Amino acid sequence: MAQITLEDVPALSKAASLLGAGGGGDPELIVPMLRRVLREHGPVEVVDPAQLPPGSLTVPVGGAGSVTVMHEKPMEGTEFVRAFRAVEGYVGVKAHAVSAVCMAGIMAMFPVVAAAQLGLPLVDADGASRGTTKLSQTTLTLAGIDLTPAAFADDKGASLLVDGVKSADAELIVRLSIPAMGGWSIQAWRPLSVDEVARGLMVGSYSMALEMGRLLEAGDREGLAACYGARTLFHGKIIEVPRRHFGQSSAGSVVVEHAEQPDRALRIEMQNEFLVALEDGHVVACVPDLICVLEQETGTCLLAEQVRYGLWVEVLGIPCQRPWRSAAGLDLLGPRAFGYDLDYVPLDEAVR
């Protein structure tokens, strides 16, 4: 039986940062709470979707709003259980497991906390196997699966139920409600059947994350390359970080001067996460493949808001999961989905 234990928390946190590709919020924010619930409730069982008995239901758990605000105004502690029970009660069912919406940053940690508090298994799957900025940018959308009705809980004891709209519209409603909820909320979406999990989620996400995290802890780049196709795209010093607003996103660029060849520079375009990397106007990597910026000395994965002038960094590229390379996947998560007039260039073709 696979489990997530106290000893697995550092590896899971590191992998969640890596898979966030600069976005998703700092998973370290939730680590103290995760450690506490694992000490109180014991390890979380991780189950393959195929192990779920027929008729089982799993509730996808996540969050919305500002991680910065959550840092300043932390969770009260019962939000996961209240949101989970609210959607169960509204739909009139009893769920048997917890699942993840996307495997990135703090969003990868939330379902583990929820599973521990509820005493339920965690499904070894998610809807992206990387970071996303919108609920519509998941494999659930590719499978035509909506996640409403849904429940949202804040730290003051309030719950918000949203029904009668598709999940993308529900997300918009919740984002408009976030200020009244204090800047963030915990989400529990419609319980999914075993068939919907099989059709709409990517299997093996938590197993992958734990293995990735252990490789990161060991500084094993060869292992990351062999298992997940990760490769170093560039390494050097950040010499410029111009920032701007792009629609509702905090956007900008990161310019990295090569460590050994100062006439070379890599420019990374970002909108809450790292989206496109170019050298001499040529695409080196782009979404939906992952672009990850690591502090060279410590190997720490940096968020988009953490990059700054003077840091020495290593830029990694990691190929995305196969569904994102389909035409429908690129419509949701390719460069044009973020406003860049670029065609997707697969990482294995772009790297020179």
C-alpha cells in the first residue's frame, strides 16, 4: 500500500514547486499544517484509480485566491472538511476518496491535508500533472467533464455553494467572491465517479511527484533526465526582471546571462508562471512543457515572484504529459492560450 508519510513531505513540497513551473504558490506555506495533520491522523493512503471499488466517488479539492493573503491570514483549519461535507450534502452522496485538480505548488498539498483530516484515501491522479492558472486548463475539460456543483469555504466559517453553471463559469463567480471571503477560499468540487476519474484525470501524479522530489533532494539531474526527460536549458545570472500587468496576470520577463558565454542570453516570459523561453528570438521551450528556474547554489525551485536581479540560476525544461500535445490540449494550454503569437515547439525539437 502506497502512503504519504511525514518523511515524504519535503520531497512532495520540492516536486510541487518544480511542477508549478514558477506558479501555484509556495507549497512550504502549507507544510506546517500538513505535518500537523499527518502527526494527528497518520499517513495518507494513496490509491490507484483502478483500485477504487465500483460505485466509489472522489471529491477534487483545491483552492482559489491569493497565496500571499493566505500567508498573512492563514487557514482556521476546518476549511477542507467543511467544503467537502458541504458538496457531499448538497449532492446527497457520500464520497470515498479525495483527488487533486492540478499537481503544482500549494494545490498539490491541499488534497493531502484534506485526505488526512477526513481519514480518506488520496487518489493517485490529477487533472494536469503540472501547474495551470484556470480550472478550464485541465484534462477534465478535455474529457468534457464539468465539476459543478461545488462548495467553497473560508476561514470565518462561511461556505459558498455554486450550481447551475459550468465549472469555468463557477470559477469566475468564485474569483469575484474571493474579496468578500477574505482573499482566498478552499474548494471542493462535484464528486466524480470511477469512470470520470479514469477518463478525466492523469494517473500516477503523486507517485511521480514523490519520485521527482527525491531526485531533487539528491540533486540527481541524470535521474530527472532519465525518468522525466528533464534537461538543463541554460545557466547563468539574472540580469533583468522587468515586470508588467498582462490582463489579470502579474507578468514580465526574466533575462539570464549565460555563465560562461556572456554574449548569450535567455529571455523567459512569465504570467504568474514561466511560459516561454527564447534565445536569439528562437523558442527554446514553451507551454505546455514546463520551464523551471532553480537557484543554482541550493537547487530551490523559484516562483515567478521570487526571481530577482543577481541570482545565479539553472533553467530546466521538462516535457509535458502527452494529452497536452494534442490539438485540443494546445488550445487550452499552448502559447496562444496565454496571448503569445507562437506555435508550440516541443521541447525535444527546440533544444539545440
